[in-house]
Amino acid sequence: MEQHQDASQRAIISRAERALLSGLMIEPDAVPRVVDLVSPADFGDDDHGKAFAAILALSDDGIGIETRPPPRRVLICARLSPPLS
């Protein structure tokens, strides 16, 4: 039973992390409101922490909502992917 509860809690936490990341990608102006509350190390999923760090880096670079290519999510993926040789 305890193992099921842990898996259930992890699933809830993962959904919450994805919701936060999605919200920040949709509304990057919200980044300053969460930057002092959440850090990449706070995420239970390491990939979510890396995505959050990429969102913070884009925000630090002054990249906000883009109405022309490349969309913000493409820039986030580019920061997460190793460079091509």
C-alpha cells in the first residue's frame, strides 16, 4: 500500500511540475513571480529541473513571448539538447 501511495504522490508531483513548466512557457511574464520561490533543484524529475533552468536562462536573456519563429518552446528544447557535431 505504501509503495502505491509513493507512486501516486510522485505522479501528482510530476503533473504539478509539468503544469508549472507549461504555464511558464505559455506566460513567460510569470517567471519573475516564481523565480524566488522555486529553483531547478526543487523538481522531483531531473528533466523538469533542467527545463525550468532553461526557462530561467531564456528569461535572463530577455526572451519573452515570441510571435514569430522560433517559438519559445523550441528555444527551451535547444538549450536542453547537446549541440550537434
